[in-house]
Amino acid sequence: MTTTDRGHPLGERALVLGGGGSTGNAWLIGVVAGLFEAGLDVTDADLVIGTSAGSTAAAQVTGASATDLLADVLAAAPPPGAGARGRSAANHLERTNAIIAAARDAADMRRRIGAAALETAAASADAQTRWRATVAARLPSPHWPERTVLITAVDAETGEPVVFDRHSGVDLVDAVAASCAGGFAYRIGGNRYVDGGYRSNADNADLAAGYARVLVLSPFGGRSRFPADWGMHLTTQVDALRAGGSRVETVFPDGRSEHLFGANAMDPSLRPAAARAGQGRGAALAARLGELWH
């Protein structure tokens, strides 16, 4: 069902789309659209890695025009209940921060996160069906693209990191739903999974090992909730990629838009602002990033 982490031969391009909640997804779409409008199409990457909200973006930008996706974000009506969603997200963040603080190491943290998600799933029998329908509605196609797309998750029962691709025997919708499952454990067959951001970090750039050119789009600006001595921060992964011969560029939100992420990441009413911020960021960086990509 699942694939394991592996390296790839040098000479190819990898696009890493990090997690970042609802606003992070909109920002990623904006960056890719802004780059495209400025003459740089990064959706032709040989490898696309998606984590959590970035997994949704990976399925979106490989299945539809980034310009059209951006237009959809900007045209969407403000959703009801944004305040309630924000409070729920804040409570979830508080609970998971306590779990991380109590964990001995990364493996222990993943097991604890998985156990907590399994308890939540037991109390939400219809969460699976509703969540799958929500994810399916966001994707331009239910089918895996022909290029290599990797989507991260964590096995909720064992705490083991998981990577899905089109050869995993898992529907694209299910892979994305698992990668984005922050509040409960998502079932695929006989297994249950939680958010791919717990695999190593919100970006999981280490999966691009062996690629000559790596572009990382990180809505959370490379920040991590995990202790530095666990060695799972984006900076550690970027250093390892460069030591292995990869050229790496990272793109973070600028200082004027940082308030759209973090505690506000799950507020869908902020998606248009996040998308515009990403679009501007992409347009501003297109010339510099073109030197990497080409």
C-alpha cells in the first residue's frame, strides 16, 4: 500500500509544497500562479512532494492551471463559521503542543499523536465520509498525475512515516485526506493515518534527496514545533540536500503576510489575502528562481 523514503538520481527538479493549513494552501497556489504569470512554470517538476495542505496543493497544481486555481480562491465567497473553526484549530494546536512537549523523541511523538487521533476517530464515526467528500471537492481530478507525486502521512497505529504515490494502490483522494488528517485518524483499508506534517516537519524536503535542483515553498517559513535536537527542522534538511549535491532555494511568506499563517492558518476567510500574498511573492522571485529551475 505504501512506499518508503528513497533517494533519486541527480539531474532532475523537485518541487516541495509544505503544509500550512487553509491559508497555506492558498498561499502555495498564489506563489505557483505568480511564478507562472512571470514566465516560470514550476509545475513541470519531475518530482512534487506534498505535505498536509501542500498535498492538496500538489494534487491541484498538477491537475489544473495555477491561474485558474488562483481565480477560484479569489472568487470564493467567505465561508460561514470561520470564528468557530479558528477556536477549534487553536484547541487542537494546544493539545498537540502538549503531546510534543511530553514526547521523548520523534518516534515517540508520532506514536502519541497517532494514539490521540485514534481516540478522536472513535468518537466521530461519520468524520471519515465527510472528510473524504470535502477533500474530493477540492481536487481537479481524482486520479494521480503521471509524473511522480509523493504525499506524506504517518501511520496512526505504529507511528511509522508513510509516503504515498501512484504506485501505492491508494486513491489520490485518500492519500491527500490522510496527509491532511490533523484532528482524527483517517482510514485507508485496514490502516489509519494522521497528518504528514508529523513525519519530520511541515515540508519533508528530505524526500527530494538526489535531485539536482530543489525548490521549497514553505507557508510556515521553515518553522517547526519540534525540538531542534530532534534534527527535523527544514534548515537541517536543506543543509543535507546541499551536502548531497543539490541546489536548493526556499520561499517563505514575507514579513507583511506572516499574520495570515500560524494561529490563523485554519481561517478560510483569510484565503484570498494569503493567495494574493503568494502571487506577489512568486512574481517578485521569478527571475531569481528561474536561474535555479532552468
